[in-house]
Amino acid sequence: MRRRGRTQSSVCLPRGQSQRPRLSSPAGPSRRLRTPTRRRVPVHRQGGGVPSLLPARVPGWRCPGLAPGASAALCSMRRSLSPGTWELLLLPCPGPTAPEGPDPDLPRPFPALAPVPKAQDASERGRDPPLRPARQVPAPPAPSQGAGNRRPPCSAARGQSRPDPRSTMSALLKSLVGASEKSARIAQLCRQEEALFQLLIEEKTGTDKNKKFVQDFKTLADVLIQEVIKHDVGKEFPELHGHICGEESNKFENSLGETLVVQVCATQRDTASLLFKILDRNQPAAELLAAAIHQEVALQDAALDAVALAIPPERLAIWIDPIDSTNQYIRGQASVAPIGGICPSGLRSALVLIGAYDRSSGDPVLGVINEPFFREDPLTHRWQGVYHWGVSYQGTSLCSLSRPPLRPEPSVVLSSSETPAIQRALRPLYGERLRFASGAGYKMLCVILGLAEAYVLSEGSTFKWDSCAPHAILRALGGGMVDLEAALQAWRAGQQGALPELTYSQPAGGAVGAERWANRGGLVAFMHREHLEVVLATLATAAL
């Protein structure tokens, strides 16, 4: 009885070719290629099942130990005793001349099969290429005269492995920017219909609440955006799973009192079914939001493609603030006049913030800020957004923006709830150029854009998800963000060199809930070091 998986009768060979082909070497006598060899390899298939690959080449795989460019034909395959693997019977195909001399591999088993490196798009990077059905392999071109029946060699030479980490960094940045663009569209969509929007609001309570506000709200838009970013970026970069964190809990209570876990499902239909329950059985609204969640975002930004900075994603973690300044987002004021270029309140201050930091050092590395409500189209009354990004890593800085100059008449931006003592101390320095605005992320963006030279906050009312993305962009432009309390202590002690900047990997001791990730000592966001020194010198001598 013939044993399954060891027959050679199904090997795909050229007509007239024996199953033990010989290759002639110009430097010596012909030598026989290897006999069929069993290999155990993991088979990655979505949805389960393994397609029939017989008789055919194994597409996208090479057989180590052969001459460069040689390939292997698949004789048969069967499930191995080892879980998750299949046993393949391979026979080398005709290809380039094999090297002369003794073959060191014959007495020993072949090394494990390795996938042939191929150009990967962003959706494939970070995952092993799956085995594909033979029918998906394009037919080889017609052989030129004199080429005989030789099969085309494998396209990649031996020794190639993982993609260039610089291209991986470009893909990560594009993934975060793309996630911010999708998030901005969801935020815009949720804000267009007031009746729909009222279904999306829930008041925060307990440890999730920001103590700065009497009432602190989250919206379904916040939760959806956070889960979309986690899903899309985590799917593209599995090494970031468990290291993408955000401001919001993914539990949401609808008006019927049902508490549901918000998540992005495998299909648009499943996501719509979940949203149908959350949105009080509002089918049109559920389908509209599900379509936005599962839409593909195409970026056309040459500057993103040009990023060439090697940062292994497995060294990074991510903070998300899905909609910074949620209270202004809920109020929805669209026509707030700016003062000195800074909007005191309104939708302009509602931002999507995505920041990446180094897991070991806690330093901010990459930041993306998206302004979903940058401009309202006067004809369609639809909002148009804009995004900014910056990378700062090991002395290399890249940014979508140019560094603003230090103005002769600087200004500072503050929270409207800033203490009177801080305002009194800064007024001699700035005069009437004390500006006030809502949203921590927006005030940091004002410094990034050069609308203010500094943002000073004396209270611990901001969090790591508020500051990580703006901090990374500030560093990319030559600025930074220091812990105000620690910086003042260092300044008064005469330690005016490297001032303590905010870091993002360690929670605050003795705190619970959201307060574990608060910037408890306050902060100063700055663009120019000389201006930071003026601010610290002023506050260090003031009676605060």
C-alpha cells in the first residue's frame, strides 16, 4: 500500500524530463539534484483550511540548500503530528547550475523553509506571507528561443530576510496618520446631526472623571475613535498589541440602561449590529457609523513616504486621546472668533491626538495631531481637517511643519482656570498678550504653530494622552515640554542645564484610575529654550 505524502508521481516537471533531472556544470561533470525531501512548515491561512496545491510549485517559498535562484516543486502535503504545521514533500526544480564540490547538506536534514522576501504594503508588513493556491500564481512568460523548458528562477536571492526597518517606520507613521484621518471623519460625521449626536453622549463618573470639571463627558465618538485606532494600528503592527492605550473606557451605556462593550468587529455588518444596540435600535445611524469605521483611507503624502528612520515598533507604545477637549466638541460652537490667532473655545480646539513613546526610556518619539474642524466649507457646510506629524529619535528629527521663529513680542497661552497667582506673575512679562483657550492639546498646538511662545499650566489636570503627541512634535522642532514643579525646583537649586521633561511610561505612585497618568506637576510647553528660561526665571522668584 503506497504511503500518502511520499509519492513522486505528481511532481510537476517539464514534458520529457525525468523525475531525477540532471544539470550540466561548465566546470565539471553533471550532478544530480536532491531527491524529494519532507519538510514541516507552519501554514498560515485565514479562515482555516489549506487549499490544494498539487501538482504545483510552492509560490513565494524557497528551498535553502539549493543553488541561488533554484526553486522547489511540491509533490504532496499532509497534516503533521506537530500542531499548526503541515508536512510538505518537495523536489528541487531545474534552475541555475548547482555548485561543484561536496554537498554538506545531504547527510543532514534541510534547514527550515523560509519565505521569499517580497515588496510588502502596509497591510501585510509584520506578518509572514501565507501559502497561496497554485492558481493564483501568474503564468511565467513564454521562454525565449533556446531557453528550453527551464522554469523561471525564484525572484529573490538567498539571504534576504525582514524588510528594512526604515520602511517599517514609514509604514508606522503612515498607519498613525491614516488612523487619525479616519478618526477625524468619524468625529465630523457624529457632529453633523444633532439628533444623532445626543445618542452618543455619556457622563463620566468615578475614577474616569477629570476632577477639573464639575461634569465630564465622553461620547461614543471618543470610544469609537479610540477602538478604531487600536484595531487598525494593532492589526497592521501586531507587536504593538497590549501597548496601545487611551483615555476612554470602551464600555458605553445607552439610554435603555444597557452597558455594552464597544469594539470594531470583523465585518461592517457585525459592527453595525453592535452599534444598533448601543444607539437605541437606530439602524440608519448604526449603518452610517459602521461604514465610516470600515472605510479605507488613502493617503497621498510624499513627505510620509520619504521618512527613513529605523525605529523598531516593538520598542514603542502609544497613547491616544480620541477627541481632546470633548466638552467643546459637545457644545459644537463653530464660529468663535480668534484672538491673536488663538480660538478661546469652540470646535477648533477639538483634536485627535496619537503619540508614540519609547517603552524603556518613556521619551516621546512620534506624534500626530489631527484638526477635524480646521475649516468649514462655505458651500457644503462640511468640515475640512488638517493633520501635523513629527518624529524625534536618537538625535534625528523630522516634521511636517517648519520651526516658527521667536517673535519680538512673545505671548503665552493659559487655561481659563489658571490660578490668579500664575497670571499675576506672567503679566509683567507678556502684558496684554496673555491668551486663553480650551483644550490642553489645542494650547500645545498653538505653541507648535508659533501662535504662542509657551503654554504654562500649574495644575496636574492634563494626562499622558493629552501631551504625548504634541510633545513629540515639539521635540522634532527643537522645543519641548517640562514638568513645571520639577523644573522650578531644579532652577532654584541652580541646576539650569538639562531640565526634567515629561515622560510617558510610568504611572504616578499613590494614585488610582485616570490620576495614575496625570502630569501632576503641571507643565510648560515651549518652542525656544531661551524663552523657557525667561518663564522659569520669572516664576522662580514669584510668590506662587
